[in-house]
Amino acid sequence: MASTATTTTTTPAAATKKLLYSTPKDSEDFWKVEADDHEFWDAYISTRPNYSQPFYKLIHDYHSSHSSSHSLAHDVGCGAGQVAAELAKHYAHVIASDTDADHLAVAKSRLTSSSIISDQGISYTHAKAEDLATHHPPASADIIAAAECVVLMDRDAGLNSFATLLKSGGTLAAWFYGRPTFSDPVLRESAQPVLDEIMVRNWRKVISGSTERRAWGFKRCADAMASWLDFLPFEEGTWRDVRRYKWNQGGTLPFFGEKACGYGIEPVSCVREGEMMEGMEDGAFWVNEWDLGALREYFRVLFPGFREVVGGDGVIESLFGELGLLMGGEGMVKRFTWPCALVLATRR
């Protein structure tokens, strides 16, 4: 995977109907979008990074270095099923799971109805990551892919569930990406703070007025994001060959932090001696080419149901205007990349 700078270390000792962030209002499971609308999911996928084949190859090669078995894969928190589609190219059967039944219905429609995966090649489970081990046999999975969801789960319960499901030699691949980041260093200096302020102001609207339980959920997630997934502990007796990759740490992985939450953020590191850590700065990592209109669409889908992200709030609209000027005009296309953390671990 090409990068402009690499550091490797081994550690020493559109749809606004039915769109909600939280159901119920006081739930700690706040990052929940209830949407069975294909238009929404088309827009969602178009405004998210396109996981590259070199990225997937890193995961596939890691798994192949520990196991020759490619029978069963889990896509945890599957959303519309884009990761499941990739796993189906390499594994005989894929289980796609999500906490939301509507998401599973969309994934099933997108994957099987369009013949991306045969009906025999995939099944669906309506469950939280923490509960998957109660739905499937122990030591049955070759790989578990958890994209953009581990910061939301009960960490220890989720990891225990994954460890129960994986065969010996099976792979856990967990990753999380953050805010879109200008690839151009000049725009990263001048325009990125404006984009970040739009992000902060909208998350502040989402977080403000939260109940104690819901605020705790935001706090737990913010701490996890700020750790760049280093909050995940891999006990030596259960896991081996832990590798932690981080791309574009000059960007911001947390979608929200202290400015949006109004309270301190406490990143946690559970990195153990002997774990591999590699950091890469790569302006061409998961590239999106966007103009200001595409950025507005990104925010509209990130914050469904919040009209202020694309108009109606004077301050936010002024920030979009400032951002457009810095980008050179309404229709000027700029390159964006993404900060991302990936953790790979093998079940003993």
C-alpha cells in the first residue's frame, strides 16, 4: 500500500423519514440510523470511503498467513452490506449481522436481489455484536470483519463474543475511519478547520440535552475513537499476532470530541508488549473527489433529519460559504482522504 511516510514499531514493555440517532431517546446506542430507504443508502455509500483492494488485500493476506480455511465469514454491523460483498469473493458463506432489522432488509435486497451474492452464500442475523455467540456455534468462523462499529459496542462483551465465534487461527479485522480530510496540505491548513467546525456544531446539536445514560454512550464512544482503536485489549492467552495500523494520523479520527461533547475525552491504550504498530501518512488513501455540493451531501447523510447541516442555520451556512471560497468556488473539485485505524488479531 503506497504511502508517503511509514513508521513501524513493535511496542516495548436524502431520506429524512424514519431517520433517528437513538431509539429510544435515552439509549446509549445513539449512532443508530433507522432507514429502509434505498435512496438513503445509495447516498450513504456514495459519501463514504470506498474501501480499496489494497486495504482488503492486507486483511486477506494476514488471514492466509495463519489459516487456510475460508468457509465462513461474519460481517458485523453490516449496514448495506458492502463488506459482505467483498467477503463473499473469498469465503464460502457470509453471515451479515446488524442491530437494526431495516439495515438487514436493505443489505438482503442490495446483495441477493442484485445477484452480488447467491441466497445460498449469505445469511442474516438480527443481533448485537455482543450477542452473536448466542446465535451461532462456537469456533465456527474463519474471519470476523467489524467495520465502523467496535467503538459502539460493549468492548469486553464484544471481544468475548468474537473470541467464542472464531476458530483457532481465525482472524478478527476491526477498523474505523473518521472525518474526511483534505489531501492538499495547503487546504488541510486553511479549509480543514472550517470543515471540522461544521462537524463540531452539528454533533453539538445531536449531543446537547442528552440524558445521563445517553451522554455516557457518547463519552464511551468518544474515548474509543480518540484512542485510534488502541482501547481494544487482546489478552495473550486468547489472541496472537496483533497488528495495529493507522493511516493519516494528521487527520481527526473522532467524529466528535470535547468541543462537541462539552466534557473531557480520555483515550485509553491497551497495547501490549510485542504488538506491531504501523503508522502511514498517505494522501491517496481511500480517495474521494468532491466539490462543495458533495460535501453538503456528506453532511446531510451523516446527520439525517437535521436540516441545519445543509441550510437553515445561519452560522453553519456561513461556514459552508467560507469553505466554498477556500475551495475556489462552488463547483471546484478537491481530493479528500480519510484517517483510519485497523486492528488485526488471530485467535489462538
